Amino acid sequence: MSAKLASLAFILVAAGSLAAQAPDARYIITRLGTDTVAIERYTRTSSKLEGDVVVRNPRVQTYHYTSDLGARGELKNFRLTGRRADADASAPPRIQVVDTFEDSVAVIEVSRAGVRDSALSGRKTYRGRIAPQFPNEPPSYGVYEQILSSSGLKGDSVSYVLMGPGGGQVPAIILRRRGADSVAFTSTFFPGWIEIAHVDSRGHILGVNSLATTIKTVAEAAPSVNFDRVVSGWAAAEKAKGPLGQMSPPDTVRATIGAANVVVAYSRPLKRGRVIFGNVVPWNQVWRTGANAATMFTTDKDLVFGTTVVPAGKYTLWTLPTPTGAKLIINSETGQWGTDYHADKDFARVDLTSKAASPPVEQFVIGVAPQGAGGVLRFAWDDKEYSVPFTVK
């Protein structure tokens, strides 16, 4: 049995055991393709929200959170502790966050291993409604359900300041009614970010589709899960086989082509049972050519792609795939996240040669290799392989 099927089978068996389950608890299972990546258990009363989340990547970690609720169901505070699943329960948590929400001021206290983190702690002012920022992906759907319940959302939109530790921009999360049984959660931090929550007549979340975001997950409510058994099972698997690591681990390709030294630094997402091109990677939209941070391309000599001369230096690589072909975009901006593409920084666009990859490629891969009098840049994922030759000037 494969690791993926074994994981799914374990969860189904665990779901069949109702021992030690709170009768009013709700459960949500989050999957990335065919892989289960997180499970949440939470309860809501008129005065309190409480829940637990276990995530598998990069290490098996658990988060316990509680929040006292106001008369309209608004969150008055947020307390969270995060631990690795194999940690000593008597030791201070890996991370602890205590948020207190006043009328226009949020007081945030963060500690790591019992020591206050002054860089992340402090006071922030805000206006309007407020919600806590959960420190992992996927977020807490119990929190989503609570703010939806307290929002009074009808046919318009409601905005919440998304408050978290540290400085920098304070994003907002915006709820928009999409119909009688669905609500869109969008973010001001990532343009184009949208999660669609399907809800029942009582406002309970039945599922969340995040395929239009960078996390690409799908969450579904489950009738019951033996949460503690899942945690211990994942922890045991990690102890036996080691951590799963990042969902899209980083990699670096180095090649010497003639007199040129070429380096490509990128992240490698996996197929995980999904259709990639035209789905996970939409047609006719610029793709980051990997995952996480923008893919970096460095050359210490001038290169020639077709008739385009690319001077020695650093660039980022993007791709524009279509059903009939694709273009490689060489962009002069560097150091940005993979969602921060700016077309005005494009240096050049060159045509890619496309062919079928057989068998399908499970994990995205980029290669640079000698070819003829120069070299070839090639990348492949799922059923597609794209390439472009180049020479050293």
C-alpha cells in the first residue's frame, strides 16, 4: 500500500472510532490533491470558540486555540499554543500567542519556548472588525465559521482586519455572499486570492475550496474523526520515517554551459493526483514556474535565446502556458514572492517547445544541460515538458 493510501486508510479507520469525542465537536479534513495535510476539531458555544488543528508539513505540529466571544459572537481575544507532536507536554510550547482585542487596539504577546519574543509582541491600532491571523496553512476554519456567524452577512460584503504578530502590512479578509449556500473569503494581501466556503442553513462550514489560492487545498467537513489518534499516528510515522518536509521543497540547479555558469533556484511542487496544466496551473495565466518564491535564474555570461540576448545577471523566470503552446518570461525583478509578478519588469518573452511527458512527472523539475553548441533549459510536470535552447554569446 502506498504512503498516500495508507494515510487515507488510517484516517477512515480513525473516523470510525467515536471514543473520547465531544458530541458537539465539528471536524474538517484538508487535502492537497490526494494527500491529507491537516485536520481540525472545534466547538462553538454562545460564549466560547475552542479548537485544535494538526498539520503534517513540514513537521507534525498541533495548535490549540480558544477565544472568548462577545454578545454578537465577535472574538474578544485569541489564545493559541503550538507544539510539535513529539514534544514533551510539560515543556513550554514552541509558540504561544495571546491576542486581546480592545475597541481600536490589539495587544499581542508572543513567546517561543517560554521566552517573550519582543520583535513580534506589542500593540497595534485598527479600525472596524477584527479577526486573528492563524500562523499556519491551512487556516483555522473554526475561526472562519465564527466570523461568518458574527458578521450578519446578507447580500453585501463584510471586512475584517486580519491581526497577527509582527510588523508590516496589516491585511484584511473580506467576506462576500455568493449565494444561499456559499461565501467567498478574499484577502487584500494577495490579489486574486479567493476561498469559497460552502455552508449549510445554520452557517456551518461544509467545505472550503482554496484552489484559486497559492495553497491549492480542498477542505471538507467530516461527521467524526478520532483527532487524538490521528495525531499519535502521524507522530509515529514521522518518528519512523522522518519529517515530510515542505510541501514544495526548494532545489537548485547548477550547470556549466561553455564558459557560462548558470544557476536556477526554485521550489518543486508535486502532482498529488491532480490534473496540473489547465487546472492547478491555469491556461493563459502567468505562472511562477514552480512554487513559493519566484524562480531565480542567474548567469555570469551573456546568453542568447533565439534572437534575444540576455545579459549576464539575475532574473526571475515565469511561464505563460496555453492549450496550444507556452512562452518563457524572463523578468528583471528579483527577490519577490511567486505571486508578485509585474509585467512592466519583463525583459523578454521567448517561445517554448512543448511535448508530452510520458510517463507523467510527479514532481516539478527544472534542468539545464549542454545541447549542440550551447545548452537547453527544460522543465517538466505532469504530462507536459517545455524547453528552449540557448547559446553563450
